[in-house]
Amino acid sequence: MTKSPGKSFRLIGSAMDPGRMEALKAMKVLNLYFSATGNTQKIAKRIEDTLRGQGFEVDTLKIGADSNPDILAYDLVFAGSGVYHWLPGKPMMELFEKLLSRYVGEGEIRPASPRRQGKKAVVYCSYGGGHTGANEAVPAVKYIGQLFDHLGYEVLDEWYFVGEYLRKHRPMSVKGRLGNIEGRPNDADLMEVSEKVAGILRV
Ligand SMILES: Cc1cc2nc3c(=O)[nH]c(=O)nc-3n(C[C@H](O)[C@H](O)[C@H](O)COP(=O)(O)O)c2cc1C
């Protein structure tokens, strides 16, 4: 697992009660993502920078073939992927299959998936929506959320960010149902990421 240094990103007007902030900072935070063309990576980077700007430690992990994080070691997990054929990228699904087998084997996934005190997740995607708009991103985000829900994490929110089509699918960035999405996620999208991260810390 890598801890990337990242620059911090501090939001104006995001002050929080100091006692509550100290308690929050004791949490272990994982920033887990898969990105094939770099869009989700921009979002994950902004999540990391915003958390660091608020004084949090965070482990950021870009999913690759050898990834094997122990999700249960973390109290707050941000998990996101680009959308490919209305699902997360294959490497994320392969990792989740592996983790599911592991946690089933260890007896950590129990009937009725009882909640684990203090364990929370936020799941998100970046998507192009070229054919059916946000509808084709929904299954991807629901898929990501299910691992956490099965483990007893409270899924605090589902976030959807627009990401331009790159590589051979680039023309879809102007021909699809969302209109012209070239350059997304752009500065405004990333500001929204920062605001949402700051907001989720108030939950
Ligand atoms: C090969 C390919 C397939 C894609 N399939 C979909 C799709 O089914 N639905 C969708 O909403 N976006 C789709 N997209 C758009 C991506 O989800 C979007 O560009 C996303 O931001 C990519 O994230 P990443 O760069 O982090 O992997 C596709 C993009 C590519 C390159």
C-alpha cells in the first residue's frame, strides 16, 4: 500500500468543533480507487488532498493486480472507479471478488450483515453516460457499495462525477446523452469533490 504525499487542499469556512475533529482524526481512512484513463485518479487525488488539508492521515491505493488491502482495518473508506459497461473496472471487480472470498472464509460476512460500529464508506464513480446517462453509472456504484454493505459498513453516500471519454472512445465525449463533457472532471467538478468530502466529515 502506498501513502502518496499529495498537496493538501483546505476549504475556506470548513471549521469544525475541535473535540469532534480530534475524534475523527483517530479514524483510519482508506482512499481506494481504480482508474484506467486517469479521471477517477483526479477525483481520488482531490479526496486525499482535501482530507490532508483537514489534518487527516489517509492511505491512498490505486487498485492493481497485486492489491490486497485489509478493508476491515479502516474506519472510513472512499472507494471509486471509472464506469466500464455500466460496472466498475475489471481490476476493482477482481479485487472485490478476492476480498469477498477472503472475508467469507474468515467469517466476517455474516447473515443479515450486522452493522459494525464506526465503520463507514463513501462509494463513487466517474462516468461518461454516453448512452443512457447516469442510469449506466448506477449499477457500478451499487456494485461498489455492496462489498461494504455486506461487511457491515454504513454506506454514507453515493457520488457520481462526470468523466470525459478518452482514448478510442473520445468522440463519445461530444456525442452522448450528457452533451459535451470534454475536459471533465474539470475544476468545478473537483471543487464539488472537495465540498462533498468536507460535508461527509460532518456526518
Ligand atoms: C472503453 C471505455 C468504456 C466506457 N464505458 C462506459 C460505460 O459503459 N458507461 C459510462 O457511463 N461511461 C463509460 N465510459 C466512460 C468512463 O467511465 C469515464 O471516462 C470515466 O471517467 C473513466 O474513468 P477512469 O479514467 O478513472 O477509468 C467508458 C470509457 C471507455 C474508455
